[in-house]
Amino acid sequence: MPHSASSNGSEPTTPSGAAPVLARFERWLRYEKRYSPHTLTAYRKDLQQFFAFLSERFSLGADAPKAIQHRHVRSWMVFLLEAGTGERSVGRKLSTLKTFWRFLQREGLADQDPCAKVSIPRTAKRLPKSLPQEPLGQLLEAMRQVPEDEPVPGFSNLRDRCVLELLYGCGLRRAELIGLRHADIDWSNGQLRIRGKGSKERLVPFGRTLSETVASYWAARKRLVEASPEGALLLTDKGKPLYPSWVYRMVRRCVSSVSAAEGLGPHALRHSFATHLADAGADLNAIKALLGHSSLASTQVYTHNSIERLRAVHEQAHPRSGKA
């Protein structure tokens, strides 16, 4: 019988006995691992879904972790795949379970990890989507020439330019962009203080063009609402802080004017930032630091486009390349 919480997309319910263990796990993630609220929500939903499945199929819950075996985990993986869940999503859910069992073993609540014999589904490696430099340059230049007819002259266009230039010029994640404050800008040294994943902070330099855009926007912003250096830097036309769906829609609308490719949202600008640095020969460790990656493996994907570009040059120019 299909599992109702998974098949209809509704919020899964968790057996009551599991709640104390899951609450302890979430506190560990929040205060010791310092995971973001978004990550905590994803982990919570994965575990709620898993234990609702176990309760229905096997009458098991998180209150008895030692009774859970690899066959139970594998059964859930198979159920998810048969229900149409993508392999990448299933792999992420399995990672959630692995983290949960590491916590249980750390707390002495489990002797072994039932996920150890379960493999994460292999998925084709997807390269980040990015925009070529020329269309991006055209877009940013066009944004500087858009006529204004606004209650606060220049505000909306300057704000949109700030969003695009911060995402592309500094390689920010969407959440990092939304969390920016005026106090995070070090004007004298030309750098931003960014709070990234896990509340980790990093400094990212910015150039004269971005500095001028942000300064012009801030002047317009002060005419819209009372400005506070500690408040959100970027606001909607109603004077409220930006939110994720707003940023996605605005970026998608702007980018679609120079590219017909699908799925080019805020993260594509971050990918473009990294790809263009790699194409220009920037050191991979420097790109890693600018992006706020914890592992160099996460950054190495951006070398693919550079390698393909060099391969094309080699095949075109080298006498021993084997070209026809």
C-alpha cells in the first residue's frame, strides 16, 4: 500500500515516541554543527518521512533505533524510487539518515549504522549552468540605461542592478544576498563580510563598478525608508526585506532577456562568477575561498568548462591533436 505522506506530498507525521530523539538531534545540528534553518527544515522533513514509513510498514520508530536494520533503510529507498522520487533526492535523504545515525552512535543510542550497507544511487554529474561573459555584460550594461518612472526615482532599477552585480560580481548564494546589511560593507577596503552556510563568515572583495552601484542604491533607499546600517541592505518596492522567491523571479526575468536557456536563476550567476574566474586562470583555492566552499571538491566542478575550452584550443592548434 503506498505511503500516504510520501505519495500526496503532505507534511508527514512522526510517531510520538520519536519526537524526543529527533528534537535532540535537531538541537545538535543547530547549536553544535551550526546548520542553517533551511538545512534543518530539510533534515526534519526527511526524518519525519522516514519514521512515518517505518511506523506504517514495520511498526518501528526513532525511539528504538537499535531495531532498525539496513533492510529497513533499503526498503525506504526502493519505495521512494518507485514512487518517482529522483535519484539525487533519494541520495540526499540517505545522507540525512547517515548524519542522524552518526549522532545516535555519538550519544550511545545505536551500536551500528544501518545505512552502512546501503549505497547512494549513482547519478549523472550535472555541470553548473552559467552564462557567457558577453550576454552578462550586455545585461548589466542595459540595466544602467533603463528609464525610470518610480515613486522613488531610480530605486527599483538600482536595487535590481545591485542584486545582479552582487550575485555575479561576488559569487553570492541567494540566502547570503538576502542577509546582507549595510554594516557588512567595508568601503575603505572594498570588501563584503558574508555570512555563509553554517554561519561561517568570509570576506569577498568588490570592484569600483559595484561600489558605485551600491552607493547610488543606498542613497535611493534612504529616500524610501529610514535607513539603518543593521537592517537588510536590499528591499522590495514596499520597503520590506527581499525573500527567496522574489529574488528568483527578478533574476529569471532579467536573465531571460539575454538567454533562452531554462533554469538560469540566482545560482547561475554564482556559477558564472566561478566559471569565469576559472576560465581566466584563477587559482582553484582562491575560488574556493571566494565561494565559501568547505571542500575543494565542490570547487573543482568549475574547472570543467576551462578544460573543455583548452581542449578545443588544443584540437584546433596542435599539430599532433589528431584533427582531420
